[in-house]
Amino acid sequence: MHPTFRARLKKGDLLHGMMITLTDPAVAEIIAETGYDWLFIDGEHGPLETAELLSILRAVDHSIPCVVRVPSGTESSIKKTLDLGAAGIIVPMVNSAEQARDIVNWARYSPQGSRGVGLARAHHYGQKFGEYVSTANEHVAVIVQAEHILAVECIEEIVQVEGVDAIQLGPYDLSASMGKMGQLDDPEVVAAIDRVLETCQRVNMPVGWFGVSAAAVQPYLERGCTLITSGVDAILLASAAKETLSTLTGRESS
């Protein structure tokens, strides 16, 4: 039996993923065949709702782990997403250890937590209910995003919350929360990112980094980030189309 996504994450394996934002499951199927280790399914931004998430998971989660970024860190959002069968969740805007503890609690079945019990796709609609419930606490990954200066200020407490499996850095929202939108080279923004990285590394907490290109993530690979998201389906589609047209016509596309 192959190790689960969560087991590989906690072990510190280098995991390359891509962000999926388009609703057509064929997009995820295509990316799943390219050799990535996991897919970052974005249910926070863009058009993906429960039905679309379900269709994507049905199409590809037999061949690649799918981790869903939930719209918000609420009990109902976490419960519904995990019941679809996601390999894990990424929760945005987690700004305190208390929030992190609530998220872990809602993502784990009793006695480790208080995740609601119901029959859904994750349990094979009841046919493998006992099997799923007995392994879900061990197999489901819980990743919280540090993307606000408030999270940075209490990152030492957040990484100590039992059941948090990784910290996903969100540099753009972080810079915006500091009044420096997109200024990732600003000394204060750099210092905030450094504080998160260094705190996580001290306690062997895996760190996730997102970039729209290989060049954007390379520096953070070198700094020890192991949960890597490189590229967005829509951006890569547009970039490849522009590059092809430019090569054939010799003109720069707008």
C-alpha cells in the first residue's frame, strides 16, 4: 500500500502540486497525468462549488491526492469538503492558535475531534463507512494558511497545535495585511515570511509555498519548503497559447 499524502507530508517528502481553478474535470484529469504529486483544488476563490469539487474528485482522486482549499475555516465547510473524499484541506486566514485548534477538531472524528458523522462519497455512500471512519483521522491532512500579519505574530503558538500538519504561506495576502500589497521584497514583508519559515523549521513543521511559475517557487525550494504549488491551470493554458501564437506569428501577444 502506498503511503498517504498526509504521511508523505509529515515525513518531509518534497511534494509538487498545481492549483486547479477551472470547473471542467478534464482539466484536472490532464494535469493528473503529468507527474505531479498532488492537486491544490481551490474552493476559496473562483467558481468551484460543492458540485464542481465533487466532479473533480470523482475524475482524479483515484490517481492523485486532491487537497481542497475550503472557502473559510468553518465547521460546515470543513465537514462538507471532507465528506466529498478530499485527501486534506487547506484553510485560509488562520490567525490564531485557537482557530487552528477548532479546525483540527472539526476535521477529526471522535475521540480526537468532533467531526460530524454522515454518509457521503468519502464513506462510499455508507458501504465502507467503518473502514473510512477508522482511518480518516490518520489519513486526512490539515493544512492552515499563514497569510495575515496576525498569523505571523502568533505563529509560534499555531505550529504547536496538535493535528496541524503543515503551514501554507500566503505571501500576497500577508503583504496586503501589512499595507504593502504585492511588495514581496519589502524588508518588513521579507521579515514576516522569514519568521514563519524559521519558526516552522525549528519544529519540523512542513511549509507550503505557491508561485505561478517554476522561477517563483525555486527560491523557496532552496529554503526548505516541501509542499510546493507551481502554476495555475488557467494561467498555464493562457501562457502556452500565447507562446505558441507568438512563435508562429513573430509578434508579441497582449
